[in-house]
Amino acid sequence: MSALASSGARLDRLPISSWHYRIFWLIGAGMFFDGYDLYIAGPVLGTTVKTGFSTLTQNGWFLSLTFIGMTLGSLAAGFLGDRYGRRFTYQFNLMIFGLASLAAALAPDINWLNGLRFVMGFGLGAEIVVGYGTMTEFVPPQTRGKWMAFMAFVVVSGLPVTAVLARLIIPSFGWRPLFVVAGIGALIVWYLRKNLPESPRWLETQGRNNEADELLKRIEADVSGGKPLPPPAPAKPLEAFTLASLAGPKLLPLMVVGSVVLVTINALIFGFVNWLPSFFVKQGLSITQSLNYTLVIISGSLIGCALGAFAADRVGRKFTIIGGSIWCIVLGAIYPFMKQPEAVLGVGFVLIVGIYVLTSILYGVYTSELFPTEVRLRANGICNMFGRGATIVTPLLVVALFQTWGVTGVLAMMIGLLVIQIVVVWAWGIEPAKRRLEDLEAGGGAAKARAIA
């Protein structure tokens, strides 16, 4: 059974307008607070271990429980988003995350904090799947890479914001206010986002064509301002995809690609970046020195995301991923040998730039483009499940490697994952740059995309 892809064609021919920016910032605001909370672990855990509120092992459980929650949240969001819609799912998960963040600020001990972190993780995992997937379905193909990479820029901006707030707040007030900021911010965005529309592409795959048409008419009127719009591309007959299709010959290789790249980027962020304050404290720096070092190094994250946004449409997703991986391998091999503060900060800064070039493409762009609309969120949820699931054990591995071999052991694990990523993306990765989502689906789009990559 096939469906005509008129919603996609009508959306893709719309000129960029204030409507697109409104959608971007409403989705991006929620994604920002999730990004903020993704990175809150670094300064919080560096402080809790220094003050005796927790041990290094308990910090490992904090991160592992975050990933368990994110694993389950990613999977649940994928199935809920494809079944009940994008709008319902991103509002539901943001409310869970906001309430749990406020409760975490009142945690009496590390065990309570770790339990609440699991609930926050559930909301985090869901938001990442639904936010990126929804935005992918609204933006035109010619600039989709730039839009999605800048969405990752918004998410990653939570990293320097977290570092700045930690530097201003923790020395005087401790770590608890950081969770209050996350909770209040998320609930404000939850209220504002109630006016976000459903995805017309998703409505059409559900057979709700009249609803999709009425919504598209309102969008077109908003974008055009009464002026004529260019005609949409001819509708294409598309193959119907189901959950079973994810194990079929067209989509299974892409499931492998999506899972491998998310395992790798999660390990880079949560096995290295988030541990920087704890590494520095354990190497003898004070909390203030640790936060200062971390702030300097992670300032490269926004530059990396901006470079990723520039490269996404111009260079292409596939070669940016491979080039960024080589960049991180070289800098990761050099970093452990840096001893002088200037060298540690300089090489660490450039390494973070490379990591966040990859982050902007892998979180923000690539994995949301790999799959058809009918199964986009479920496929991304499953890939994120593997990505998050694999990193459940990453914090425990990081502790063991760091205690035995220091930062060298941690980075050796990262380099191994990057090598695997290069091989998998080179062999099975596709190139979606400047191609309509429906063109990737129609007539074995995955194979054709691979042929032109």
C-alpha cells in the first residue's frame, strides 16, 4: 500500500519565514534545557565528590542511572511519537523532566539524587528523539543540515551555560540551584510549547489527510503572507514501512549505522567531556580551578557545532562524520601527553571542537534523516536505546580505566570507538544532504543515496 507524499512536497517548497524560526525556537527552547541538564553532571559531581556528599563510585551510578533512564525514555518516545504524534510526546516528556529536576534540588542524599536522576534521564532520552525528529519534518531539504546542526548548537549551548552558572553559583550556594534552574526553565517552555503544531507528514502517514491539509493551509497562509507560493514537487508513491521493516534489507544497515554513531558520540560526551571536572579534581586541582579549566576547554563546543552547521550542507554529512572522527583520533592520541597548563587547555580545546563537530551532525542531523516518516521516531528510539544502553556501563568503565591508566586509558577506549565509526559510516552510511526526505524513501532511496555519496 502506498501513500502520496503531498505534505512533504508542500512543506519543502515553502520559503524560510518567521514561522520556521518560531517552530525552531519553540522546539529549541526545550532542547536547550535538556542540553543544559545533560551537562549538569560534570560540575555537580565534581562538587559532590569534593564535599563528601558522594564517592567516585556513586558518581558513576549517577551517570549510569541517567543513561538507563535515557535508554528507556528514547525507546518509549519512539513508539509514543509514531503512535500518538510528535506533539503529545514532546510535551509529556518535558513535564516529567521539569518536575523531576525540581525534586532533585531537594534530594537529602546521593541515593535519592541518583533515583531522581533516573526519572530525569527518562525525560532527557525522550526529548532528544522527538525534538530532532520533529524539526527534521518541518525544514526544507536545501538547508536542513544547517537548521538541524544549529538545533544541536542550541542544545550544546547548555554546556557553556552550565559551566558559567556552575562557576557563579557553586562556590557560594552549592550544586542544588542548578537543578532548580533546569526545572523551572523546562516547565516554562512546556507551557509555551502548547501552541506547537503537529507534524503534517506524520498526520498523513496515519491516514489523517484532512487534518494534514487543514494544518498545511494554515501554515502556507502564515508563511506566504498572501503572496503566491511556488508549486510543490509532484507527489510520489511511497512504500509503506512498518516496525518489521527496520529488520529488512533496506533499513537494517541504516539501523546499524545509527546505533554505532550514537554509541560513539554518547561515549565521547559522557565518557570524557562530562568527566573533565572530576578528572581535574582527582589530579589535585581545587573545585574552582577545575571549573575554570573545564570552562576554557568546553568553550570549543559551540565552535564545533558552528563548524558542523557550516559543513553539513556544503561538505555533506558522511564526509564530515569521517573527517571529524579522524580529527578526534589524532587529538585524542596527543592529549594525554600534555603536561603544561597551556598545552592541556589548548589541545583539550581543539579536541572538544572536533567532538562537537560530530555532535552537531550525529545528534542534530544524520540519524533523524536515515528513516521514513512512519518509523522515524521508533527507529531513532531504538538507535538511541543502543546508544544510551551501551553507555550505561561507560561511567563504570571510565572509573576503572582512569584509576588504572589515567586519562590515557579513557581516551584509548574513545579512539577505538571512533575507528569503528569510520568503518561503519564509510561502508553503509548514506548522504542525505539537500535531498528531500521522501526522495530518500522512494524506490529504495537508501541504496540510491549510498550510490551518490
